[in-house]
Amino acid sequence: MIKVYTDEDFNQVYEQRKKILYVFLGVALVYLAACIACLCYHISLPFGDQKSIIPKIIVGVLTAIFVCFAFPFLSIKFYRVNKYYKMLYAISHVIKNKEENYFVKFEKDTLQKDNIDTVTCVFMTWNRKKQEWMRREVYFDAEKELPEFGRGDLVRYVTQSNFIVEYEILAKSVLEIDEIDEYDEYGAQYDGYNQEDEDSGNGQENNNVQE
């Protein structure tokens, strides 16, 4: 199977996360040092000295600047990188799900999952209980090159938190899928294939895998 993420991806996001933390800690230490310096200056002044207002103003301005820097820096930049880091870490340590379904299309929108830009991969899956085709959506990292899935391809893929982390194309264009606009309905014509021959839909499986 083709792996979407490599050890190099994890190392890169780890280094990026560490760099962001170092930048924040560096700015925080500069802010703290400036506050301590202002406090020492304020203490050194005689009681009631008019210059005592100067360190107060400086601390107030520095605090406003620090808050304006820290809030977007941590809540946007670090938060996104940290989410990506946690996802890559979980790929190696969390139980994953393996499936085999028929590919329908990519939906290239601006969807974000866990603050990660994604492309939606739409599959058809056979529901044995309801005896009907159902829509199955999984996500693919928008920063990665999209796999060469074709309409009707039988694809085996492994997901973690509904992200595709491994995949392989088992057969090309084995199922003819009609163009239907409904969200959760599909028209399907079989090319020499009978659903009753294989109860699970050409070997469809849903298993948990642990590396």
C-alpha cells in the first residue's frame, strides 16, 4: 500500500512546532525581562516621584503588544501546527480502520477537519443490512498530491480519524457509476458483477488494524 505520510513529514512538523514554541518563549522572556526592569526602576524612585508613571506606561504598552502577539500566534499558527503534529503522531500509535470501497469523486472545497485543509474523497459502500449503496466520505490532506483514483475504481484504504493514511487501487473502473446529483443516492450498473456472488461487495471489509 502507498503511504501518504512518511517519517520525514513527522520530523518536519516536529521541528516546525518546536521552532514556534521557541519563538514564543523568546518573546515571553523579553517581555518578562522588560517588566522586571520597569519594576526595579519604579522601586528605585523616591516615593511620590512623578517619573513613576513612566514604567507603568511602558509596562502597559508592552503588555498590550504581547497580548496582541500571543493570542493570534498561539491560537492560529501554533494551534494548526500542533493539530497536524498530533495527527501524524496518532498515525503510528492509534488503531486505524481498513476499508475497501468504490471511488466516486473528489470534492475540492475549503473544508477543514481539526484545522487541517482537506479534500473530500467520496466512495460508494454496500450496506449489507439495508441492502443498498451508501455514501462514504473520507478526507485527504490538501497539501499532499491527490491519488490517481478513477470513477468506479475499487480502492483499499486505511484511515485514522477519517483521514486516508494508506491506500492502494485494487482494480480500475470495475463499477460503472451513473451521474446522479443527489447527496446520498447512486445509480450503479454492474459490468459482469453480481452483488449476490460476494456478500460483502467484491471483498469489501472494515477492519481495525494496529501497527
